[in-house]
Amino acid sequence: MQDNLPKNKKIILFDGVCNLCNGAVQFIIKNDKKDVFRFVALQSELGIEISNYIGVDQKKIDSIILYNPGVAYYYKSSAVLEIAKNLGGFYNLMFVFKIFPESFRNYIYDCIAKNRYKWYGKKESCMIPTPELKAKFL
């Protein structure tokens, strides 16, 4: 599976039907000036394959996952902070939230994740990227 993934790219797995998650993906794409990230919907074949490979049970994940192939993976609040760090610039300041224990950060994350469909809505199917963004999605 590692051979199919792009070299030197970090992969963000996201809930493809969640409006909040899709908004976050659009935000990351817009601010990914160094072209660090590629995106995969958790519901896709590749998303399921990657989740299984890194040992994350898809039934328990209502989270964004940042996967750096061959190196590490992060989920929930740790993924958000790592993504912000990789965006650089002003977003590096978010890394200050690392001072809080992961359990506390994930509690806040889980509260948002649990209510994301109620607050932001849900799509009927995964987002289809525009032709110019297609290269960002695996």
C-alpha cells in the first residue's frame, strides 16, 4: 500500500460527507502554500485501506486523521495541531495548544465532532473535487 501513495506528502483523511470537514479541507487547500497535503475521504476505498493499515477502527473514528506514510499518524486534536504546524506562518501559533493535555484537547474535539452534523449539516455523498483540485485528492 505504501507504494501507491505519493512520496513526501502528508495525507489527510476526512469525513467526506461532513460539511465542517469539507470546509476544513477547502481551508487547508487554500493555505497549503508548500503543497504538503493530499486528501482522502475516510469512506473511500483508499481511506478504509489506510485506516486499516495504521490500525484505526473506522467505526470509532469521527475524526480527521493526518497520516505521514512510513513516519507517523495523528488524529483528533493532535492531527489539527500538526496540520496547522505544517501550514506554517500564523497557523504555527495554534501549536501553543499543545500545552494542554491531549485528553483535554480531545474532549473539546469530541464535543464538536459529536455535533458536527447537527451544527454544520451533512452531504448525501462525498465531495467531488473540481478539475483544478483533483490532483490534491487520492
